[in-house]
Amino acid sequence: MTARTAEANPVRERREVITVAVHAGDPVTGEGAVACLRAMPGITLLPPERRCEADVLLVTVHEATEEVVCWMERSASESTNSEMRIVLVAETISEHHLMRAVTSGMVSFVPREEANRDRVVKAIRDSSRDRAVVPEKMLGWLLEQVRTIQRTVLAPQGLTAGGLQEREVEVLKLLADGLDTVEIAQQLNYSERTIKNIVSGMLTRLNLRNRSHAVAYAMRCGAL
């Protein structure tokens, strides 16, 4: 192979780079986590003051206390990265705190006794791809809390888990089938103005761009 041929066909290995910020319950644990991650390919460490930019926050503590959960909530609200995820390493987390942690962006929980380097690094990489790593017991807690919220909060107000009203779901199903405003109004026995108001109110309330975005949103949250 000539030099010209080699230049014309460069082979480049592209690696996904994940930015990670570490928050630890004590300096020794924090230094150990940083030392382990610093040598890992595809991971770039950010200093604590830049945690708002991170793809993944690694939170390693002995116990997920109220203070720790509040820190996670605050970090989520201050994050400038809409894709930010949290990996929590702790001895345990209470059922009371679990839903709040998940709402803040926690997608992976690693029990402290199982938190070796390979396990934590895998959790970080999986979390950046939205692959959840949660013990079976905690998954059961989450499912029960979701069912409780649906039964006691959303259903009495005619809402789905995605915050959609029942008649909004009816409209979205017909939009997904390719019907226009006139056809939807005829199908549901509403006026065209009512259909337009339903769609407009839904887009505004859920901060959706257009009808296609609304249909995609409904599919993602399981309403369709």
C-alpha cells in the first residue's frame, strides 16, 4: 500500500467520551473514585465546580440521607446538561427517598459492598445510554409508587402517567393515524375549534413543539 493510498483511507477509532463529576461523602472515598476513573478510556473527569456540565454525576456515600437526596435535587436543577444522569453508590436508600432520587436523574444504584471499579464504570457507561441498573427490590418499590400515583393522583384528574388528559390521548391516537383536524372533529363529535384548543393547550402545557412532537411524546410515555 502506497503512502497516498494510506492517506486516502485513514482508519480512525471513534470513542464515546463521557464527562463525569464525582461527589463523595468523605475525601478519602472521593480521591479513590477519582483515581480509579482517571485511568479509564472514554471518561473525562470534571472538577466539582463544573458538575453542572457533566453527563454523569457519580455520588458515592455511606448512606443516602435527606441531605444527599437534597444535594442531588439541587444539582439536577442547576445542571446545564439536559442529558445529565446520576449513578448512586451507597449502602442503601430508603423507599421514601428513592422516587425523589429517580426524579432528580438517578438511573443507577450500586450497593456499596458491590462497588468495585468495573461495576461502577459499567454503571456510568450504561447510565449515559439510559440503561438503568437498579436492584430488583428497589425496582419493585418504584413500580408500586408509580401505581399509587396513577391510582390516587392522576386517575382522579383524568390524567395519564405522561400528564396527558384522556381526551388529549384520544386526539393524539387519531393524529397518529394521519387524520387532520376536520376528520378528528367528526370522529370525536367535537367542533374543529375544540380540537384546535385541545391541541394548543396540550402543546403549551407540556412544552411540545408541534403535533408530531406531541405524538412522539405520547408514544414515549406509553400513552399510545
